Amino acid sequence: MVAAAGAIGVGLAGALATRIGPWYLALRKPSWQPPDWVFAPAWTAIFTLTTIAGMRAWRATP
């Protein structure tokens, strides 16, 4: 539960600190950059896996 709350807190802080505006949209991006809609599921998976790893490490501590 603490690991999940920590992951949600970090994700929320990152979302609030990130401003994607006209400056980002005007950047020249490489052709191999994934579409914007991929980032939300990717970060969700990253934070979920990080939470699971944190919980497993916590439980494995003697």
C-alpha cells in the first residue's frame, strides 16, 4: 500500500511539474518517436512494475 501510494505520488508530482505546450509541439522530433498516446500507458506500466518490484523487495527483507 505504501509503495502504491509512493508511486502515485511521484507520478502525480511529475504530471503537475510537466507543462507540454506550444514549445514542445513546435519541436522537430525524430521520425522514430512513438505517438503521444503511447506515453500514458507506457508510464502506467513503468510505475506499476516499479511498485510491484518495491513491494517484493520490501517483503523479501529479513
